[in-house]
Amino acid sequence: LFRSVERVSVIPEHRGSGVGKELMMAIHDHLQDLEVEELYLDAQTHVKNFYEKLGYTQEGEVFEEVGIPHIVMVKRLR
């Protein structure tokens, strides 16, 4: 089983506070409970390092969505 996460954002005044990491960890925990094996998301390229620190890897090349460069990121949960 796999799932995707879409449109995750932290308002500017709370970026860098750890709330984004906490949110993603809660999502990971919940999906593991549901026995989801992989999680996919389309990340803006400027936050690639954030997702890599959470265990995601880039899959494929950069693409544009609404004029913003994105990449597909994948994380194995099981």
C-alpha cells in the first residue's frame, strides 16, 4: 500500500520551529498504523533537504507545477 501527501505548508512565522517535522512524523506514525508501505509527495525543490532529513529520497527529475519547480520524493515506511 502507498499513499501521497499533498499541500503541506507551515506559515512563515513558524518555519524553523520544528512544527513541520512534528506534523510529518505524526503523518508517518498514522500511516504506519494503517500498514502503508510507501509515502509519496511532490515537494518544491527548495525544501528537498527538509524531506531528505526525514528519510525521503528523490525519484525522477524536476518538473513544474503552477510555475514552481517540484520533485517527487518517496519514503519507505515499512
